[in-house]
Amino acid sequence: MSETPYSEAAIEKGRVLFCGPCDFMLGVVSMETLPPEGPVEIAFAGRSNVGKSSLLNALTGRKNLARASTTPGRTQEINFFSLGGALRLVDLPGFGYAKAAKKDARRWAGLTKDYLRGRQALRRVCLLIDSRHGLKEIDAEIMSMLDKSAVNYQIVLTKSDKVKPTEAEAAIAAVKAAIVRRPAAHPVVLLTSAETGAGLGELRAELARLA
């Protein structure tokens, strides 16, 4: 589901891209070990346990491309995946997990922010928001940082299968109101579910345009 329609051709282009080869490249824990810049990179960011790994698996039709866990804070490095050499998907550590060791949380946050501010190949950040909980203060902080760094980002609402249609509509409206004056925010808000596949065709189509 999205607020604007995507053509059948665009959705098919996205399907073909995302059903092709997709391979884990490497996981990095410092800026010095980032892979050389090459194809366009799309980063996936969000609070811990928002469903990043599940969404990446669903988008690519893989069960274990990204390790999904019910334990928040499992992704502790920046993981790069190559989508047939045409696009790179980047799984960022979840932020805002209070039970993580403070030194680890600071390291993850610092690495993530350095990557988001300084990567020329980064074309867009998909900022994932749990549709049940909406935007939180920490999400606003990330958006402000991306605005200041002029890094384009798009809000992707996750776990839409967990909310009623009226609640989903309210979540979309709240996000639209929150981003309307943010300079780096993409205006299209997407509602997705890794469980049912809702919105995945539209998200693939959107990202395929950037490849």
C-alpha cells in the first residue's frame, strides 16, 4: 500500500531486480573497513526490533539473507549486500536499544552516523518505523541529522499486519504531517508487512528507480 500508485511496469522492474542474485558482501565495524564506493547504496535504518532484517529478507525473497531475531540489538555492524551488482543494500545497526552496553551503543551509533553523513554512494535511507508505535523522539533525531547532511530518506512503516486499516491510515497521516517541512524527506510514505508482503512491490519499484 502506498499513497501514490506505481505502474505495473515499475513494479515488475522492481520484482525482477530483487528476485535476482543477492549476496552478502561483508560486515564492517569501522569506517576504515567500508567497501570501496561503487553501485548506488540504499541503507535501512530504524529502532531496534523494528523489523529491518525481516523486511530485507522479504524484499529479496530470502529466508536468511539478514538474520532476523526477536532479540533487539542483534545487528551490531553495518552489513552490505550486493543486488546483482546493480544496487547495494545496507543493513544498519538498530538504534535506541536501552539494554545494550553503553559503550557498544555509542560505538554502533557513532559508526552509523559517520556512514550516513559521509558516504557518497548512499542514495537513500529507508527509515523504518513500526506502524503500531509511530515516530519517536529518537527517529526525529535521526531525521534531523539526515536533513542537516542533505541525505535523502523515506519513511517505511513496518508490521502493517499488526494494525487495523484505520490505524494504518492514521499512522501514515501522522508521518506525512511530521515530514512535510523536512527538506531531505521523500514525500511518499510506504506501508509494508514482511509477513503478508503488503507494500513490498511498491518499495521494490521505488528502490529500483535508484539503481
